[in-house]
Amino acid sequence: MRDHYDVIVIGGAAAGLSAALILGRSRRSVLVVDAGEPRNAPAEGAHNYLGREGASPSELYRIGRDEVAAYGVEVTAGRIVAASATDGDGVDAVGFSVTQDSGAVVTARRLVVASGAVDVLPEVPGLAEQWGRGVVHCPFCHGWEVRDQRIGVLVTTPNGVHHALMFRALSEDVTAFVTDPALVDDTALAGLRARGTRVVHGPVAEVLSVDGALSGVRLGSGEVVPLDALAAASTVEARVGFLSGLGLEAVDQVMGDFRFGSALSVDPAGQTSVRGVYAAGNVASPMATVIASAAAGTQAGAAVHGDLVQADLAAALAGAGAGAGRVSV
């Protein structure tokens, strides 16, 4: 690992590796720092990723690391704990320094933040142990795998009814557990019942498992409802604490009056409010699928390369101007 790069990519999952790939192919010096904690790590497979449908997350990212290495990109295991601006190089006033948890400090002309997000789960005993397996969140990511099974949907957000209807398209045996009556009005209840969805009001006290597989839920009343899968929404929080030295922080993501997570604000190219810092993937788009995160990483990587091309041109023009003022003897 050298001391200075054109670009440091923070995060080595779909978004980060995709940014690194296009930058490596553009002959940029790139370092990927990967903490090895992709959001989809608990899942058996990544879905709707054309050409890699069903590949395990670990296999998908192993393939990605091999691909970027073929273009000279360096990947190192570690966690970025701090980032700050530097004076940059020559006429390029933009530059950054990052500190790893090992204490190593590395600098770069540009940063791509692809550090992802953390799922904060509903506080129901037994739920976290089944997250990504018996407890799922996305009908597109996991729906096919639970089709025609007994599916429960934990309604904890204003979008919970829509969530239940999405899973109803996959199975005729769906139960909506409404934890708060304020989340579901009479029209929504009528819609659920019209689609043959059972509605249970009141708290879910525990998610039950037998031999490692989800078996059902225990209600506050003590009743046990047998299930094969449970859908639950998380609050998706961007991993950005290490960016405080740059003045960057995540902003709340809201739907109506309901807060469902946080994310970095970026423009369509992935540029944040700090010049030279780009972001892609779930850190900037909490609901992005794996393939959408990869596409955003590619877009951000391309934008970074274009940014550096312009900086290199400015440096060349400045050098040519200085040379034009000299007299040869």
C-alpha cells in the first residue's frame, strides 16, 4: 500500500467495487478500504443482479475484488475512522487524508464513500437472529424464496400495508400484524381483507425458531401464530460517522411525517456537498438494490475520473502558461 492515490474508495461491496472498476480501467491509482461488513451479508443470495442471480454476497464481492485487481486497484481490509481535507496537489486544490483503524494514514486527490448502511431492526426478541433468513424485508430481494409459504408481515410503519400487499402477490397465506392502530385506517384494513389477508392487532412479543429456522411468532396475548417467513421493515442508517472531519453528515429520510432512515445527500453524479467527495450505494440511497448500488458506483467513479481529467488539464495549462513566459538562451 502506497501513501498517496488518485482515489480512495471507502467500502468494498457493490457500489465501492463498481466505482473502483471504472476508475481502474481509466488508469487511476485506486485504493479500496473494506471493513468487510456488507449490509446483505446475512442473506444466502443476492437477487435481481443480472448475470449473477442468486450468487452469495461473499462470492459476488470476491469476484469483484478479483476483477478490480486485474486493473491495478488495491484492496485492503480495514475501517476508516477519520477523514479530513488537505491542501491538495499543485494547482488542484482538492485533497484528502484518511485514517484507518490500524493507525495508517493515506492521502488521495478524491474520495468515493461507499460505506453502506446499517439496518436498525424492530425490537422484538428473536427477530435479529433470523434477519436475512427467516425474517426478510424486501419482496423483490426475497419474495421468490418464500412464495406460497405462510408469510407474516410486521406492520410498524405507514408503508406496512403496502408491504403486506406486495407479499400477498407471492402467497395466498399472508398475515399482517398491526402493532399500532394509528398506522392502518379503515380503508387500508378493507384493502387487506379484500385480498384475503388476515389482520392481527396488537404487539408481537417474540419471533420463534426451531432448529435454527423461523417457526412463527408469539403474540402479546400468548397466542402462537405458525409462520414460514416474517417480513419486517428496518430503519436504514448511513455509516458516515468518520466523515465528521469533512463537515459531512447524513440527513433524515422521511415519508410524510415518518422517518425511515438517513443518507448522505448527493447530486445525480454522486457528488456530495464537499467538493471532491462522492458517494454511492446505500450510504446515499437507503432503498437501492444491489444492482442499483453497483450502477451508482459506476456513475460516481466515472464522475470522479472526469473531475480529475479537468484538474489535470488545469495543471497542464498552468504549466504551459508558465513556460510561455520563459526566454530560451
